[in-house]
Amino acid sequence: SLVKKLAKVDGVARADGTVQGIGLFVITKDNKLLGGSGAPTLTFNGSDAPNAAGEQIASLSSGRAPEGDHEVALDARSAELAGYRLGDTVRMVTTEKNPNREATLVGIVEFGSGGLGGATIVAFDTETAQKIFFDGKNKFNIIGVTGQPGVSQKVLAKRVQAQLPQGFEAITGKDLAAESQDLIDQVMGFLSTFLLVFAGVAIVVGSFL
């Protein structure tokens, strides 16, 4: 209901509800977990919503958008690594009561800008994504609001914030990008420190050898 409400806020061109979940994993054709303990698997509902730069977040490079409970789309890199082609049955495990899920691969997704950093992208239609992560309830955990031409992000965020329930926050695309970059910097800083310590240990061990 909040998606429709925000779409009517002054200066809003469109509002899109997004299901973004973790806890679903793709099983490769040779029966291995795609990604393992590396980059995450992110699951979304298919959408033509634009990003903060006004570009379409994702588009289909081949095939079509998934429809119904037994269809799915994957990013090109993940489909190739897992050994799946359009028309194949993709095996997955989820956090549902019945963790085993199968769906026909009907689409290959590519992102308009930026890389995926090794992440696996899985897309279902909205009802299926809500079934997996919200027990079938008509809910979203992110709402993307696009402003009309000439309306600044700060002004739009302020207007949207006034319509939100207590405990929810409206944040501009620029601020979200900055927060994401800070998180990446923290992770990379930890990784650099870890590698330096590991290198120091290797030097000590090497000197003894």
C-alpha cells in the first residue's frame, strides 16, 4: 500500500517496490554450490525500475522475464559458471520449509552499469519472490522512488520521509552510494590488513625454513 501512496507524492514520477533477499543459492550442474563462501547470491523480483542515475538497473540480454513459480532468470556469468542454458532446469536451495526449488531458466539478465563483483543474481516474478522471502505476503523491503525532472533528490527525500511510518527512512541515491562505498572500503581495509598479517607470518615461517 505504501508503494501506491508514495507514487502520489508531489514530484514523484514513479515508485517501485522491490523484493531483495538472501538465503537462496544456485546448485551447479555438477552438484556444487555456486559461489560457495565467496560473493553472495542476491535474489530480486524482476522490475524495469531505474537506478539513482536514471538508468535501467537490469535488462534481459536474451530470453524473457520469468513468470510464475517455476521460471527464473540468472545473470550471464552465473548461468555460464553453473552450466545452465535457456530452457534448462535450474536447481536451487532456499530457506523455505521445503528448501529444494527447481525452475526453468527463461532469461539472462545483465546490469546497465557497474560489475557484480562476482555476485550471483537470481530473478523471479514478484509473487514468487514474495513467496520465498515473505511467506507469500504482498510486501516489499525496498521502495525505489524516481523524481520528476527538476526535482532534487534532497527535496524528494524530504517529501517522501513525511509519508513514511515511524522507523523507516528515506535516503537519496547519492547518500546510499556513499554508504555502500564506505562499507566496501571497510571490508577492503580489513582484507588488506589480513593479507599483510598473513604475509608477515609467511616471512617468519620462511626464515625458519
